[in-house]
Amino acid sequence: MEGVISANLGRFDSREASGALNTELVDDVFVVRYAGTWSESDGQIENLGAGDDYRASDSQAARASLLWLMKDAMELTLRAYYADALATGDAPTGLGILPRGADFSGYSSTGLDFWESEAGQNGEYGASGDGVAATFSWALNEGLEFTSITAIDSGDFIVQQDADGGPADIFNIAWSADHEQFNQELRLKYNNEGVRV
């Protein structure tokens, strides 16, 4: 059994940790590996309006793998993963065309310093995904190998932007999507005496 773990601290209350563990369940037959990571940080730009501060982040991911060393030059690897990340983007600044730089709602960002914003929403950027995969390899004879890769994945993401930079809902936009996919790949590889196919 072997493993590794690390942790870091930084500015803006940023914190992160990661680790991995490898172990044999059955000697020379079953091997497992676990790995994960986590990070979080407060925003760099204070949002005096609604929502969290800008440039904040929160993410985590994990993966588990099982390797089965089968007989007759065959092996099977199973993997499962999960990942989730959420962050707030840069703070928009509205420069209106009315007196004092006001926009059509009468709002002006005059008086805010560089590290402040009064946007109505904090512009979240998020993505998540999970999936499983199986890889089967079989050395049929000297130089000839068959491989099958089967995978199922799903995920989603969201992008929000407060483009006007003020508390009024003048120009806010959001995109989102989700997906599911299935993949099946079959390979037959030959590599012997200088011949590769």
C-alpha cells in the first residue's frame, strides 16, 4: 500500500488538498487506486450587491480505479469519476451614457473602488460531470493485442453574466446545458518484428 497527500493555503483564504492511495486487494490479481482533490477560495472583489464575492471558487473531484490482472494475458480496468466546480467570474463595471456615468435605471458606479462591485448577480460559472469506463485488453498472441473501451458519461454546465454591472436587471444573460453520452471503441493492434498495424 502506498499513498500521497498534500495541502496548501494561500491568499484570499484559498485552501486546497489532494491525495491518492494505491493498494493490492489480492496480490498480483486486484489493484485499486483512489484519488481526490478539493479547493476553495473567497472572492477577490467584494460584491456589495446580491450574491457572493467575485473570483471565488469551490471545486472537488474524485476517481476510483480497479485493475484486474486476469489469466491468459488479459486485464480489465474499471474506472469511475465525479467532478464538480463552481466559480464566480470577474466583476463587470457599467459606464452609463447619462450624467455621472449613470445607466438607464439611474445607477452609477461612481464612488466604488477597484475591488468593489454592486452587480445584481455574481455571474456564476459551474460545471459538473460523472462517468464510468471499462477497458479490456487481451494479448491474443505475440504482437497481436485486442482492446475494448466502453464508457458512459454525463455532465452539465451553467454560465451567468451580469453584463450591465449594476443592481438593476438590465442586461443579465445565462446559458446552461447538459449531456449524456455512450462510447464504445474496439481496437486490434499488431506490433512485431518491425511491423506495426
